[in-house]
Amino acid sequence: MSIELMDLAFSVDNVLVAVAYADPGPLASAEQQKAALILLYAGVFIGILAMRFVAQYFVGLMQR
């Protein structure tokens, strides 16, 4: 349960930071905005997966 809460906390943080940096600006075309959103979603997904596997590794390491 604690791993899931940690995943949620870090994923919310990642989303907020990514949204702040992913704004392509008012002059960006629709294609550029779509590409920025796809990159944003991919980054959040990879971050959640990485956190999940790294957290499980560290939990196993601490239990030894």
C-alpha cells in the first residue's frame, strides 16, 4: 500500500511539473501542441513505471 501512495505522490508531482514546462505557447500550431501533450503523457507514464520498479527494488533491499 505504501508503494502505491508513493507512486501517486510522485506522479502528481510529475504531472504538475510537466504541465508547467510543456506549454508550447500561444503561437504554436495544433501539431506542436499535440506533440507536446504526447511527450508529456509518455514522460509521466515512464516516470510512474520507473518509480514502481525502483521502489520494489528498494523495498526488497531494505527487507534483507
